[in-house]
Amino acid sequence: MVLSKPTMSLVDAITSRRSTRGFLPDQVPQDVMQHVFEIAQQAPSNCNTQPWKVFVASGEVKDRLRDQLVARLEQGVPGQPDFPYVSRWEGEYRQRQVDCAVALYNEMGIARDDKVGRHQAIRRNFELFDAPHIVFLGMNRDFGATISLDVGIYAQTLMLAMHAFGIGSCAMGSMRAYPELVREAFGLGEDTGILLGISFGYEDPDVDANRTRTLREPLSNAVIFKG
């Protein structure tokens, strides 16, 4: 159902939003999309610099990008992200990563030794989970980790606004792999770097992956109160 007005409080949006990994083909109406992105534009940033650069692909542009991304993956082309990415997780961070993968793969019926199934699960990212839209978030390539925090705040604000309007979304680090494709699609200069992509649209309730649920650490493990 297309919503023209938000139907939940901020608290409800925060506590109920989750990653959507399967979408219906229905397009988000342009006026609704415009409103959601106007809300996201209110995100805070250091000295109000608003360093995020936002590129939304739909229709033929999205389809062409999706096909190019899948082709790069299947050809085994190494990703060349614009910004360094920590790919080694240890201890509790690694355990949470594994727990998330297990929950997802269990819902999708993919066994640990199912190499074909696991590859197909990775491919689904590059297929954009069949989403009708994808937004790429970037910033100037001269900026570093501190400024990328502002883009992260924008991303969360955007996804919460989407959820409040009944729009599902999935933030995907995999979309940083081939930034040259994004620059080509949008006619961008080399000074713009891509940090992540967010697939979005209306959730397909029949997709197994959308039943995945993950847990959060108890407050006592995450926050220290003093004084």
C-alpha cells in the first residue's frame, strides 16, 4: 500500500525498521520519494556542511547499473572502492557477523557447505534484491572518516523516513565495490567517492529472506553510565 503520509512515531520507526532483501516491482511515486528525501535533508552534520552526495537510480538507469554490477561480480572483477574498508572482524564483532549470516541463510534454506547457494545470496546484493530503486551515497574523496560519519547519519535518517512511509530499504556496503559505474551513470567527476548504496521500494512479503530477524546487545553491554 502506498502511503502519502507517515503512519508511525519516530520511536516506532527506529524499533521496527529492518533490512528488506526482496521487493515488489511497484515504483515509489515521485511525490512520495521527493518528500522522503526532503525529510532526510534535515539530517545534522558538522557545522551544517551537509557533505553527502545523493544519487537515485530508477527505471532504465537502475536496470543498466544492476546488469553491470552483476556482470562485474560474475566475471570476478576485483572491487576497487574509493575508501578503505576494514574487512577483518574479530571477537564479539565477528560473532555478531556470523550470527547475522546464519539467521539470513537459515531463512533462505542455504546450508553452510552450499557454495552455489551462498554465491547466489551474494549475487542477490548485486541484483539489488529486485528493488525498483537504488540510492548511492557518497562524498568528496578528499574527506575522511570523520566526515563519513555525517553521511552515515544521513543514511539512517533517510531509511527511517522511508520506513515511516511504508518503504522498505537495505543498506549495502557491496555497492561501494565498483564506484566507476556509478560515476559513469550519473556523469560524475573523479572527485566524488561512493560510500554505500541503499536499495529501496515496497517489501515483497513472500521473499524468504524478509523473515530474517537479528538481535541487539543488551544496554549493559553497549552503554556505560557514570555520575
